[in-house]
Amino acid sequence: MKTITTLLFILFSLTISRAQQQDGCLGNGKERALRGICDHIITPDFFDGEYSYVTKFKKAAGVTPEDSEEEMYRKIRKVWDEYEDCLTCDTIAFSLVDGNILKAATVSRNESFYNTVIKWGVNLNRIDPVDDKTVLDFIQDKIVTNPPNIDFYEAYYKLLKYQGAKHAADILAEQTNN
């Protein structure tokens, strides 16, 4: 019994430690609004005419009702760029621990999130340090390993590629050539 209690305490401590690391990443000021963003991407709520992840990004970016649509997008892109390393998911619903939220949206087949971030014009070419892959690489892997959802994966692979998304190998080759 003592061994089980000790193991549970260790697991609980690790969970608290990981949560504190994530909170430290998004722990002060307006960016605090992005805490828990993963949950809003995996299972988005629709409230007052918009998805909860849109509300969270708008709050973090300091979007006001007076802002034009383009100004809103600019502000959100700025927050996305500034906190991109923090926009990760660590949840049981997503097997890639601390993987990029774009990849979590892939696993949850959140088409509206992809359509929204494309509209915002955020970076689609982050090489995720947890697996050294971009979202395009991740989707390509899903096409091979998850045939039941192949139509979704193929559609978003093509869409993201059309929007400028690249494979990690292509990005690294470009960096080497420059």
C-alpha cells in the first residue's frame, strides 16, 4: 500500500510540476487568457457567436470592438508569434506530449480551428521540438497511419500546403541554403 501511495504522490507531483511549467509560460498579463487553450481547441465551445478559442485569442491579443478585422488578425498574429512555444497541448486526448496546438487540432479534426488560423495568417511552419516535425509532416504521418480519417487529413494537407505550410526537411534545406 505504501508503494502505491508513493507512486501516486510522485505522479501527482509530476503533474503539478508540468502544469506549473505551462503556467509559467503563460503566466502573466494578457497572455494568461491563453491558459487552457488546448481544451478549447480539442473540444471547442460555441458562445455568443464565436468559438471559445477565438474568444481566448482575442482577449490575449487585446482586441477591442473598435478594431477592424485586419487589425484583429494582426494583433492575434502578434500574440501567436510571441507565445508560439507555449501554444502546446498536454492532455490525454492528444498523445504528443506538449505538441503544437495545430497538431492537436488535427487529431481532434477541428476544421473550424484550421480555417480560423489560416484566416488569421499565423505561422504554419513551426518545427515542433517534441518530434522535429511541422504540422504538414504530422498530417502526412496521419494519412499513412489513420486511414479511417484519410479524407480529412488529405483535405487539410492540401489546404495547408496551398497556404504555404512546408515540411521540416524543406525548411531546414532553405535555412542551409541561406
